[in-house]
Amino acid sequence: MRARWVLPALITVAWLVLGAFAGPYTGKLSQVAVNDSTAFLPASAEATEVAERLKAFDDQRSLPAVVVAERATGLTDGDRAYLAGIAHPGRASPVLPSRQDDQAARVVVAVDAADPADAVEELRAALATPPAGLTALVTGPAAQVADLRAAFGGIDGLLLVVAGAVVALILVLVYRSPLLPLVVLLSGGFALGVASLAVYLLADHDVLDLNGQSQGILSILVFGAATDYALLLVSRFREQLRDTADRYRAMRTAWRATVEPVVASAATVVLGVLCLLFSDLKSNKGLGPVAAIGIGAALLAATTFLPAVLVLLGRAAFWPKRPAPGSAHPEAGGVWARVAGLISARPRLTWVVTALVLLLGVAFVPQLKASGTAQSDVFLGEVDSVAGQELLSRHFPGGSGAPTVVLARAARASEVAAAAEVTGVSTVEARGEADGSARFDVVLDDPADSEAATATVQRLREAVRAVPDADAKVGGPTATQLDTRRTSERDRLVIIPIVLLVVFAVLALLLRALVAPLLLIATVVLSFGATLGVSALVFNELLGFPGADPVVPLFGFVFLVALGVDYNIFLMTRVREETRGSGAREGVLRGLTITGGVITSAGVVLAATFSALAVLPILFLAQIAFIVAFGVLLDTLVVRSLLVPALALDIGRGIWWPSRLSRPDDRRT
């Protein structure tokens, strides 16, 4: 028996070695992340087909960077010579003056699409000291990629520091122990290292696609999930340490009691995010397995490393408030006992009022503007690509430097060129022929990422498709944005029902019932609707956001349903356990009382970690941060604390139908 410490010690040492090896890969993920437009292309869209066919015209796939310069009093010969003399890291056009006035000029530089950010940085460095009075900026698709990479540069450092600091602070406040938060953070750090190693290897060998959004979500998801799982085990371990003097027996009991809900929780999230594989967007397809790997790593660390370290430390892990054998369980009283008492007195009134409040939030869902935004609105701060586009639009057609591309059969080239002259098009220029196809570069009047440009591309597609036997296709930056938006809207309709079916199946297997899973899913969906409604008000009225990408509600749904069900899993598995020994009514009240503190702590931790995404100046991540953080808190503090227990009390044993727990043959009911 004295050798019982050997296995935990070996597990701990193995994790320390693995963590030391895998940890550095967290900082290497940006090396295999792709943040240009190809990372988000819809696989079967028209713009994607055009991008593939363009390889016949240009062996080296390029992306335009636009150098635009302005002098309010008019350009000088020195300004033009300065622009012509800049060393361009790519194929550059001549200096093109503005047709409207003599105050601006532009140079279009075609840079390697495989690594446009470095070329843009070289251009910006070359423009660092323009002649006095001349404003010179780099914009265009290549510059947007460079600015995205710079914005995502905080993922490896700032994001992890903020998330780690927030989690540490919450854990210290919850446990009032300096050692336990360190152990939990170490568990999350090891999980992130293992996940990063796996994702790095898979992305490096082109098995999955990784972009900055997926990278940021991975870090937050792993830290949040690992901490949630740790809190459940730590709480149960501390509870058992009050019932027995043997720390090994206490951990064995705690581990067995928590492994089922933790595995079920992880399975729910893993299967939920893997539903993103049904998406037609490369970015969504990549996020599914990346997030699943992260959850798997968090589960592995929480069920192996954490129990091993805790059993070695024993009661010392909770110093200075060590749980003594025979001491009172603080969960038996306090705020959650009072909440249980209030719900017990009026369960039907509680769930009716709570549901009505949530429905009030749902009423604002139609105000959520999720039909897409301009690419320039992606950034929350000021960046050169946006400022440069504004400068460019003042003096040139907005689509200059980022033309829409039309491909058609060469035999119908003249008819297609004529048809392309629709409202919103500035110029149509033939660019040659290859493989029997003619190429036209179509410059739009409006900026390539604007809503007006999107409308023009829709008209353009209708016009060129009407040319008989032309097989005309429209691609380019604006068409890609349009196809991405439409694909995102399609993905919502396809993926959301699949997620609901998957989550229902997991809950039915775990709870061995049909009524309870339906009830839990309904409450989480109601919570999600209320979250979207509140988010619409916050985004529109408080923050003044220009809108949201169509993928934002989808990501919010996937994460909130999967993560929101987690807390109901933690609650209802304990309620099921207590019902076996105490009857249906007492089981609900005891389950709520005992799990109230730990589930609330877990919800606060997860909400705080997702909030850390807001430190990155990206609109999409800021919106996901708010939706998930607010939704998790709503699930934790309202749905799991009031709505679900009140419904369970009102329904009684019928909630467990058709399992044996639904049969009224227990005298203790």
C-alpha cells in the first residue's frame, strides 16, 4: 500500500516531460496559420473555381498591394519620381495618376500570394520617409492580409497572458489557496501544449487548415475547458477529503464520480464542433478538428495529470484551508441552499418567470445585423490598409488595385466584355487568353469590400451569365466575399440541426432518459436566443458595430449549445446520483446545492477566458467573445440555477422517463 504514490508520480513526471517538449509549439502555431483570403474560400463556390482557373494565366499566384500617395496641393515631379523609384518586392505597374485631379497617384504591386505580409512590410518600410507633405500608404488585399497577421500576432503572447491572469485571479478568489491555482493552470498549460503540438503537425502536413481565428479560439477553449474540468474534480476531491482520512481513497471516489460527466461534457463539445466539418467554408472546416483536438487535450490533462498531482499533494493542495476529515461540508449551507429553498417553495412560478425573461431577450434577435460587413470593418483599430483604401477611394474608382475577374470562353469574349458594362463598373480591361478562356479585369466604382461592390458583382454575374455559350464566371476579392457570405448563411441552416441531434444523442446516452435531454436542449436554445437578442442591442446601441459576419451566430450557437449543456450535464448527473438515494424532489435540491458553487465558478472562469479574445483588435473575435461570455454566464446563473431545477421539480420523476428513475416506486420520493 505504501507504493500507491508510484503511479501518480510516474504520471506527473511523464506530463512534465511531455509539457516541456510540447509547450514551445504554442508559440509556433502562427508559422503554419494562413490568414489570407484562401483560408476562408468556400470550397464549391464560383469565386473558388475562378481562382483555380487563373493559374493558367499566371503560374505564380499573386495578390495586389496598392501604393497610394496624396498631396493636397497637387503632386510634384519629385513625388512622381519618388514613387517610381521605390524598390518594389514584386511586379509593379507604372505610376498611375488620378484622372479626377492631380492630387494623387497609385502603383499596383503584384506580390507572392503565399507570403504577402512580408512584401507589404517591405513596401511600408520603403515608404517610411516620403517627401514632406506627401502621404503614402499601402492598401489592397495584400495589405489587409498583412494587417490581419499583425492583429493576430497577439495570440501567442498577449492573449495567453490575459487569459492565464484572469483564470489565476478567479481561482485564488474561489479557493483562497496559492498552490491550487498553480496546479490548475499548469494542467491547462500542458493541455494547450499537447493540443498545439498536434495541431502544428497536422497543419504543417496539410491535414487540416489553421487560421488566426481558429488559433485564438483554440487557446481560449483549451484553457477554459481544462479549468472547468479541473474545478469539478477539485470540488469533488475536497468533498471526499472531508469524509475520509485516506487521500488515495478520496481521489479514487472523486475521479470515478466526475469522469462520467466530464467525458460526456467533452464528448458533447467535441461532437458539436466536429459538426463544422459539414461547412463548405475552409475556415469552418479547419476550426472543427482544431477545437476538437483542444478539448481532447484538456480532457486528457484533467483526468490524468491533475488527479495525479492532487493525490500527491493531498490536503496540502488546499493550504491554508485544508479540508479536515469529519469537517462540515460548506456546500450543505450558504447561498445555494437558500436558492434551492426559494425554488422549492414555488417551482412553477420560478420557471415561468425565468422563461418569460429569456423570451424578452429573444424578441430582439431580429435586430442582429449578421448579413456581413466590409473587409475594412474587420479591424477595430486604425490600420494602414483601411486608411489607404479611404485615400484611394477619394481619387480613384474604389475597386482600383483589387479588380473583379471575369473568365469566359474566348469565342464569346466581345459579347461578355459588352455585357460586363453594368451599373457600378468603372472599366473592363481584357487581360489575355489561356486554355481557351478569355480574362477580363473589371474595376468597380466602389471599394472592393463594400456592400455597393457586392451588389455590383451580383449584377455583373447575372449579365455575363446571360451571354449564350459563354460559360462566364466571376471571381476576385468582391466575389469571394459574396460567396463566403452566402456559404455562411447556408452553413447555419445545415449545421445547427445537426448539432442539436448530436447533443441530444449524447445527453440521452448519459442520462438514460428522453425527456430530460429534450428539456435541457430546449433551455439552452432559449438561452442562446436571449443571448443573441442582448448581443444585438449591445452591438448596435452601445458599441456601434457596423454589423456581423454570418458565421458569428453559427459559431456562437455551436459553442454555447455545447458549452451550455456542459453545466446542465454537471448538474443533472449529480441530481440523478442524489435521486437514487434521496428521491426525486430531494435529489434536485441536493444536486443544486452541492454543485452550485463549483458550476458557477466554472462558468465565470469560462466566460472570463472567452472575454480575453476581446484584447485582439478583430471585430469577429470581439463579437464571439461577448456572445460566448454573456451566454455562458446566462446559462450558469439563470438557466442552470433557476430554470432547469424549477422545471425538474415541477415535472418530478417524469423527467427521467423512460429510465427506472421515472417509476414512482421509491418510498423516499
